[in-house]
Amino acid sequence: MKPKLEINNTCIHCDNCRLICPEHSVIKGKDSYRIEPWSCTLCQLCIEVCPIDCIKLITEEKDSEFIS
């Protein structure tokens, strides 16, 4: 499995991650945000600006407990 970033359901929709993403990979949906794995370069800037630590780097399928 290719590593990816996921946003869990504790997201407070502050929009920091979407605004800082240089690849515009963070997509704002009606009720949640998601990170598009094909455009994300794993720079992890979104993790750095998240005030509640709800974005994680997932390296294995078993680690995935977050919604995308």
C-alpha cells in the first residue's frame, strides 16, 4: 500500500489544511474534508497546521482508522 494522508472524523473544518496545500489535494465536501491521494505529495504541511491533530500519515492498511 502506498502511504497516504487521511483526515479523521474529529476534524473541526477550520480550513487550514486546504489553504496550505500546495497541490490543492485537500477537498472540502459538504460534511467533511478528504485528501486526494493521486495529487498529494505527502509534504505533510497539512499535519503541521492542523490545530487538533486529526490528519495522519497512513503507511499500512491496518493503520487506517480515519475517514477520507
